[in-house]
Amino acid sequence: MKTITIQDIKKHGSKSISGNEPIYLIVNSKPKCVMIPVDRYEMIMDELEELEDMITIEERKNEETVPMEEASSWFE
């Protein structure tokens, strides 16, 4: 686990956050946030969206369905 402080960023700029591993930003001796590369963040967000879709599908499996013909008549 790599940790940095605001002072590290001020002193070394973007060099202090290079690499592909998560970096913990320490503020007042406590972890304040975790920085990850953009591609990893996007992958995590895509996977989260997939999981949310799977949950929605599972929740709706037992719902009552309506024949398409009846449903389409609602919009006439």
C-alpha cells in the first residue's frame, strides 16, 4: 500500500502519484481518500453497473407479467 501526503504532492507534483497501484492520501495522520488510475476506476464502475442490473433482474423475476398486446394497448 502506497501512501502520500499533500506535502508530497506539493513537493514532487504528479510524480508522487505515478504508477498503477492504489495510493492512499493521508491527511492529519489519517487516510482521507484512495486514488486509483482512471482505467481501473472505469472498470470498477462498469462492474458496479452490471451488478446493479443483475440485482434489478433478480428483483423483477417474480413480478407479475402482462402480455405484450395488453401492454401496448395502454399507450394508444
